Amino acid sequence: MSGSGLVPVAPVTLRRLTLPTDRPVLTATPAGQAMSLLARVRAAVSGGQPAVPQAAPAPANGGRISGRVTDQRGHPLAGICVEALRVNGGGYAELATGRRGIYLTGKLPPGRYVALFSVGCGNQGNWLPQVYKDSDNLGKPTVFAVRARQTTGHIDAALRAGGEICGMVTNAAAQKLSGICVAAIPLTRSGSVLFNPTRSRLGVFHVHSLAAGRYRGYGRAGFRRQKAP
């Protein structure tokens, strides 16, 4: 389908599951997916240390973060997950954008922060995760300051549409399978594997919010997908 970002693939047969052994496999729930994304962002600004977000007690002199999330045409996006993480730890906020795409965190300990925007807090659209400032490269977030008793504004995002892979899931007898959790795994030697799964329905699956690149599909519950011809 030209211009749609939808990439059809040939029907595939599921066999016993074999996952990559050279890279860690991250969790698949929306919350786990967001934490996995945040782990990559945190590692990028902390010398490779893993992310352990911890919400600190709201200080009386805490600062806030505000911003607006839209698509590339400026249309507001509600239900986008916004996560702010203090670079040196001890400060973390997670919330969803409102109907007009606007968000405002509670009080946070002053310090240097990074912000991540992703689907999963009510918005299941085909949007790529993004870090401030308008970067799809999660390894290169822009660090910004949160100051005591002030609101750091304009921590905005303009999300880009992701790619989508669709296909058919069958067993060895060519029967269409429902309820199989299918994930697209990027064919790269660097970084972590991030499951962004979907479940097949009457054999058909769609995996969205994918960056441009080459992928291999895997099925959950003891199955894997053979390479499509």
C-alpha cells in the first residue's frame, strides 16, 4: 500500500520458539515496554548504567515540567505516555497527555532531566517513541534543567508515524491461528531487543510503531516465525 507505511509480508508458519541469545530481550506489557525504552534513554546519559526509576517524595521546593505532544502537523495527541527521569536518579514522573496533548508533572527534585514520549497510556496509535528534543534516536536525548519552585515549559514532542508490518500466522497444517503474540525484532547487533507485540486474530497480525529498518518476527507461547521468502 503505497504511502501508508504498511508493509505486507508473506504468510508464515510458526515453529518452536528460538530467541536471540546475543542480546537481552525486554518485556512486552505497555508499562514494561515504556520502562525498557526508558532504560535505553537512562543508559545513554549515565555511562551505560541501567535505569532504575524511583519516584522521590515531592519536595516543597520542587519544580515541574510541562509541554505539549502533537503529530508532525501540529494536531494534539491525547493518551501519550510522558516519562521524565532525573539523570542522577532520585526523581521520576510518569503521566499521560490530556485531550489537547498538554501535560504538567507534579513537583520534582531540582536537577537535570530527560523526557521520553511513547504510546500506551490510552493512545494506541502508530507513533514512534521519541525523546526530547524531537529525536527518534533514544540514545541521544537532550538534557534539560528543572529548577526549584519553577516550571520548565515547552518540553514538547512532535511524534512521527511509525511503520507497520502485517502478515498471516498459521500452523504446519496451514490453519489460521488466533491469540498468538507476534513481535517484530530489529535485525541489529547493537542495543536491546524491544518487544512491541500484537496478537493475531483469525490468523492476521499487525505490528506497528516501528522505525524504518529490517525485522524478524517471533511468536509467543512456544512458537517462532520462519523467515518469509
